[in-house]
Amino acid sequence: MARKVAGASFIGTALESYDFYVFGTAAALVLNRIFFPDVDAATGILLSFLTLGMGFVARPLGAILFGHIGDRAGRKTSLIGTIVLMGTATGAVGLLPDYNTIGIWAPLLLVLLRLLQGLAVGGEWGGSILIATEHAPARRRALYAAIPQIGSPVGTIMVTGIFLLLASVSDEAMAAGVWRIPFLLAFPFMGIALYLRLAIDETPVFKDVAKAHQVTRIPLAEVLRHQWRAVLVAAAAALLGIGSYFLMTTYTQAYGVSQLGLSESTVLNAALVGSVLQLATIPAFGLLATRIGSARMVLAGAVATLLISFPLYFIISNATTPVYILTILIGGIAPTAAWAALGGLMADLFPARTGFTAMSLAYSIAGILSGFTPSITQGFSNATGGAWWHPGVVLALMSLITIAGALAARRMSGQNTDAALKVQA
């Protein structure tokens, strides 16, 4: 049953990751021309990235809403809601009229749908981790927590593969409506994910909480009273795992095309190859985390990323096509370690009765900062004249924050659950 649930959780997360990441890739490559055509290219990309970031603003609200449902009514009920909302919002982007058709309403509606996407993702990640780990054997929790994380590269592979297929069409055809195809595919994907979610059993851990009459009346209030420090620690530990994707994929794709003169197919192929590698590295790091601990694994990944931050972007700034792809491939390994072990780190920090709300809230706080990474980095680029080191500063800063979070998590893991339960009793 544990393997069945983990597999279903991974597939559902992969499809939901597709929905969320398709916006990021489109923001880097095409949305500026569709929804912000009256500004210059650099400003259009910046506005497109700001729209991307708006999805993260809604994440805390989604964490509160779906966390409340998950901690009160069950993990399964909440995860069904997130997949329906996400799929509907993503598919609706593909139905939006463009700026030339309805003017300012086009970008406003785009922002609204992005906010709905963020609302859904706010509850998705924490629930996926919980439904996997709460079915898992105790000694394998870190590995099972890594399995839903594989959904992230699978979503990236799906998005990148589709955009590579579309890269051969002309700019005119893309602007005329071809860009809508990746978004419209969200509707059938939603049907698949919903079917799989309906087949998942509720977790035995939540059933035990409900049977013991320990279901929290207002999960958010309990989290804010007793677990706010752990939430901040978890958010810090999550920053690199989430933010590195939007820096090294979304931002670096736009940087590679607009500043380095690389083709769209080159930057897409780099993301594709890097995501395929993650299919092996995420479970490997998850397995290693079962031996050394999830917090140590996150710490190791953040330290390694800090060391390569500036060399990585120095090489990228002078890269040819094969060198660019190889650099993105190798450079993505270190932050993947922090990402793979993140679910296990958070699962060790919070008690089951408020786990959905606490994990989702921490993930969402990190997501707000991460979502604006491309726009912040673009603004930094404009201020420094596109200096080669400007993305390295952002990556190094995220690494330092995650190092601090992982160190604190190491001290808190194993004692927070017991302490919280004693306080609540």
C-alpha cells in the first residue's frame, strides 16, 4: 500500500508540476509578446516574470485553506481539491484572449488565473509529502518523502518536451495561438490526476489522529502559537530547493536567449537533460538521507551549491551551446540534493495533527521569495549592466539562507513533535 500511494502521489505531483511549470517556461519565452506587447522586450520579460511571481503570493492562502481541510477532513480530500483547482486554472490560461483582443483585461485575467494556480499549489506539496510519508515504514520515511519530489523534474520534462516540439513553428504561428496548446493539455492531465487521487486511501496516521479525537479545531492557530519557529526554519531550508529551479531554469533560459544569444531549443534542451538526470539523483539523495538524515542532506546540498554559485555563472556567461548544456546539467546536482531531502526534513519537524498546515505554510513562505527570483534577478541584471556574476549572487544568497535553515532543523528534528504534543496536551 505504501508503494502504491507513493506512486500515485508522485504521478499526481508530476501532473500538477506540469501545470505550474508550463507558466514559468511560457513566461520566459512567449507570454511577454502575448500579454505585454506595448513595451520593450526587457520590460516585457520583467512584467512576465512578475506575473509568474504572483502565483506565489497566493500560496500562503492556499496553505491555510487546504491545510485546514487536510488536517480536519483528511489528506485525500484536500489533494482532490488542489488538483481540480490547478487543472482548471491552467487550462483556462489557454482560453484567454490576448492583449490585442481585450486590452488590459488580458494581463489582469492572466494574473487572476496565476493567483488561482498559486492557491492550489499552496496545499499540494505538503499533502503529497504527508500522504507518502504517513504510509511509509518509519526507517524509509526520507526515501518516501523524496518520491513526490521526482514529480518536479517529470513535470519539467513534460513542459520542456512540448515546448521543444513547438520551437519549430514560426514566431507568428506561436503568437497566433500555438502557445495555447501546453496550457490546454492541463484539462486531460487533470482528469488523469483526479482519477489517481480518488484511488488513494486516507493515511493511517490521520486515521489514528481522528480515532484518538486529536483533530485540531483550528490548525493555523495551533501552528502560529506553538510551531512558528519551526515554520520559519522549514521555510529557510526550503528556499534553495524551490528558488534554484526558477533561477537556473526560468531566469537562465531567458538570460541565455536574450543576453547570450543562445537558441530557445538550446536552453530547453539543457532543462530537459537536467530534469532527466534528476530522475536518478532525487531517489539517490532520498536514499542517502535515510542514512545520514534529511537535514544533513539538505545542508550538504546547500553548501555545495554555495561553492559553485559564481564559477557556474562565469562559465555560463562565456558558454557555447554544448558547454551551456553541460554546465546546467552539472550545476543542478547540488541544489537537487537540497530539494530531494526537503520533504523528509519537514516531516521530521511537525506533528501529524497540524502537519498539513505547517508544512504547506512553510513551503509557501519559501515559495513567495522563490517566485520572484526571476524578476529580482532581472532587475539586478538591469542595475549591473548584465554583469556575469549577478545570478551567482542570488544563488549564493539562497544557499546561505538554506544552510542556516538546515542547521536549525538538525537541532529541532526529533524533539519538536514530542514537545508540541506535550504543549497541546
